Amino acid sequence: MFHIRSQRNAVWKYGSYALLMLGLFLLQSSRGTGLRLWGGAWNMLPFFVASAALLEGPYVGGSFGFACGLLLAVNTTVLEGLSALLLTVFGVLFGLFGAYYLRPVLLSALTGGLVCMGTQAVLRYLFLEMLVYGAHITMALKQFAGELVLAVLPGVLIWLVMEAIHRRFTEENT
């Protein structure tokens, strides 16, 4: 009986995470709700992947990172698979790092999301904006600052929603 109930809870929990992920993607990529500031667009999915990795571990973090990366690849002109690869590796590594060294709290999730966004910004600058367009570093820093300003408050809300889902559908074995 306990096994069936825990499987049902896992299905509801991961289904809720998937609906949240899809909602975040639609919110950030739709025409009327895709906010931009100083050349940077808001990207809430790194905070989602960081929260999933902290709450559920590296396998779930990597799986949702892959799904988020595929959604981002559908919406951008970046080569297919690069976003999925980056977010998958980030989800697995941050989940492993979080399991050993971090507590699953808001500050850890925000730090993870910011690290992921920073990594994306550095790679975008090095391999696209500098190599292809010859852009100056100040333009990239201004764009990254806009992304940070737009993403921190949604990152807090994402953590709170994911933590509530996690608490609702996780049974303690005490």
C-alpha cells in the first residue's frame, strides 16, 4: 500500500514540476510576456533547474535541465542541443554539489541559478557576441545585468512554489 501511494505521489510531484516548467517557458517566451531590459531577456529556467536539483537530486535536476534546454532550443536560433547540454550538465553537477555541500534553501537555489546564468552569459559572449559580432565586453555585461535584474524575483517565487510542491508530495520515512 505504501509503495503504490508513494508512486502516485511521485507522479503528481513530477507532473506538477513539468507543468510549472512549461508555464515558465511560455511566460518567458510569449510575445506579450517576454520582458527585456538593457538587451537581456528574462530566463527563469536556470532557477527552475537549480531548485529541482537541490530538492530532488542530480538525476531529476539533469532530466529537467535537459527538458528545459530542449524547450529553449525550440525558441532560439542557437544550435540545437547546446542549451540542453548546458542545462543537463548544470542540473547534474549542481545536484551532486548540492547533495554534498549545500542545504536545500532559497539562497542555495538562487546562487545555483545565478551561476548557471553567468555560465550561459560567458559562453554566449565568448562564442557568439565576441567571435561573430565583435561586441565589446561592456555590452555583454549590460545585457547580463538586465537578465539578473529580471530574474531574481521570479527565482525566489520559483523556489517557493517548487518547495511547496516538494513538501506536499514527499512523504517522510520516519
